[in-house]
Amino acid sequence: MLLSLHDIYAGYDGSDVLKGISLEVEKGTTTCIVGPNGAGKSTVLRVLSGLLRPREGKITFDGRSIVGLSPRKILELGIVQVPQSHSLFTTMSVRENVRMGAYMLNDNALVDRRLREVEEMFPIVKTRARDKAGSLSGGQQRLVEFARCLMLDPRLILLDEPSMGLDPKTFKQVIDTVKVMQESGRTIVLVEQNARTGLSIANNGVVLESGRVRLEGPHDQILNNPEIGHLYLGGTLSKA
Amino acid sequence: MSLLEAKGVSKAFGGIRALEACSITVEQGSITGLIGPNGSGKTTLFNVMTGYEQVDAGQVLFEGRSITNVTPDKVFRLGVGRTFQLTRVFPRLTVLENMHVAAQRGNLRGLLSRWSSSHEQQRALELLDFVGLTRLKNLPAGNLSYGQKKLLEFAYILIAEPQVILLDEPAGGINPTMINYLTERIRTLNERGVTFLIVEHNMEFVMGLCDRIMVMHRGTKIAEGAPDEVRANPEVLEAYLGD
């Protein structure tokens, strides 16, 4: 098991958002977390990347405990998060932003090579290289955030709502990119409100409700569960 | 009758021409959709129509009168409400307190007298109920999830009872079941006479809700029509939907 969470309690201002979450993620798989607004989906990702320290519980990544490690240390272990809201440095150029993704690497040749790779995956990194990130539209900034996260060649990628703010054509591109990441053996945990698409590209699904795991299993089991469909996926399957 | 209109509006940021002689008309009583690829100028158009950006050329009209380059607060007071792609709530105030701040349309004295007004309290609670946030009313707004903040923003736009509401990606980050709920809410308000202009990428939502859709590409409108017409337009497929 690459990643496991055991009985995690975590929250803000002394109140728990996560109330005893346990999860296991196998290497090379994609897990999609779905659930209503405020269920704690983003909080799970923040606990994994070290941005929020759980009050209780265990997290192991590749056999070692990562609870209490700094976000930097967790990044060094190969866990990279793409946050939900806009996280680029708006007054820096697109290329500078993407290079920032590799700020921990000291090997310039390696950084350059990775940059070429992500430019190929995300042409906007090249075509808008010198423009300030703040001059890009919301959706374009999203793509640059993805590009940036790949600069460290991560082992575990945490994606918080990859579809948000993306036009349908760009969203398809992003889904294709996620598939490329999957094929190259990366492990992915994603939170997605576009739940049907998110679940359909994942191996496993997790339904979170009020800080607890309501249901977990292979993606089709979640997609075809009529009660879950009604409560969280916007109604019947025929609408998809 | 046209309620809100942009006429030949242009806007550049340095070398980037975000809007190029762009014209759109929002009919009174309509639910109008505004779609287009990332970077096509949708949010910039929202910004110039609500006074957040000044135009380089062209005009913005509300009820036939020019509101070109009028400040955002004045545009708001005229009855044009809007939400943002990234939510703007006061994180340390509670959800209910945020509603009270939103109700402030006059001076501070107005705020104080309104604060104690039971009518306003009632209205704030009704609107929180309307968007399904009642049980969170005493939490600091900063503790809400992204989707919940969007719903709060929607509620606090409503307290000012605008004639037209511009929504920037209302369904982004919202759970699908909640999107259906939001759709109903927008329809209900529309039946009561509120006009909507909605930027959104969720096609199921836009096509199901809007009676008219405008498509933007490279800073200008390239198509307009009923949802089915727009969906079948080859230019739109090429620029936006892909396939």
C-alpha cells in the first residue's frame, strides 16, 4: 500500500471536519473522492500534503509515518498538491511559475529537461512563457498549475477539483493528461465535483459525508449505487 | 427590451486584447448564458459591465442609459448584482453577519438601523434557507468550503434585490445535486422577474437553464442563439466544445 490513513481527525478552530477517516491507496491507482459541499474533501488533501496537521490518527506513505512532517518534507517525499483555488504568483511570468515547481532541485539540466516535457504536455507554458501569470484567464492559470506540479516528477499527485474553471475542450485535455499520468504509473488522489467524470477515470471511489467515509469501493460500484446517485451525483444515470 | 447591453466594447491589458469591439444584449426577464474558451474575455466583459474595469472604447448600457466606466458601487446600487469566480466573503464574520454587511447599501447609520431591524434579520435567514446554508449561519465564513462560499455569495447578492444578476461560474466547485437545486433557485427568481447573465462551463447546466446563449471567442461574440442552435454551430464546436 503506498498510502494509508487511519482514523484521522482534523479540522479548523478546534472543531473537527474529518471525523475518523480511514483510507488506503494502492500504488499506481487513482482514487476519486466525491461528496457534498463541506464534507471534508479538500481537508483530506490538506492533511496529506502537510498543510493541516491532524489532531489524531496515522498516515503512512511508502511505509513511513508522515504525520507532523512539514509540507516541504512531504513534497520531498514526492507528494504534490494542486490546490483548488488559484495559487500562481500573479506578478511572475508563466515560465517562472512553472520553474518554481522545481525549486527544490539543484540540477539545472534536469529542471530544463522537465520544463521541455511539461511544455509539450501543456503548450500554454511555452506560448505564454513570458506573460505574467496574472494576465491569464482563470482556466489558463489552472493549466499552468498542473504543469507546475509535474516539475518534481511526483509519486503521489493530489488534485483538488481539476475541472474547475475549465472550458469543455480544456477539461478534456486535462482528463487526457491525467490519463497520461496514470499510464506512467503515478498514483493520484483527486477530489472532483464533476463526479461522474472523476469517478469514471478513477479505479476507486470514496464518498465522503460530514467528515466520514460513507461508501468506498471500485469506481463502478459507486457510480451505479442508486442512493449515492440520487444524493450526490445529481440524480439518475441517464442524465450523464 | 434590452436591460443590460455592451456596445462595441474593447479592453486591452498591455499587449493582450481581452475584448475587441464586443457587443452583447441581455433581454429583460431572460436567463442568458455566456460561454467560450478559457481566456476568451468572459470575465473581462463582466468586469467592464459592472464597473470593475474601465473600457478603452465602447459603451455599457443599463435600461438604455450609459453606465460606461461608472464605479462598481454605483452599478450595484442601480440594481446590477454580480458574483465572482473566486469567492469574496469576509472570513472572520459569521455567515449571518456576512449577510448583514451585504444588506448595507447606504451609509453607516443605515447599516446600524438595519442591523437591528427584525425585517432584515428575517430576510437574511430566509435567503440562507433559500441556498441551504441555515445550519451554518453562526460559523465564521472562512470555515466554509469553496462551494458553500459560492452559495453564500449568491445569497448575499440577493439581499440587495438586484434587477439583473451576473453569475461567474456559479456551478464550479458545486456538488451535482446542489447544482440541480441551484438551477431551481435561479428559475424561481427568474419567475419573480430577475434577469440573469451566467458565465459557466458546465454545459448540462447552461443548456438546461438558459433561454439564450452567447458564445465568445478571442474577445468578441462569435455566435448567439437558443441552446440547440448554439450546440449545432460548427464554429462553436471548433472553438469551444471540441469534437
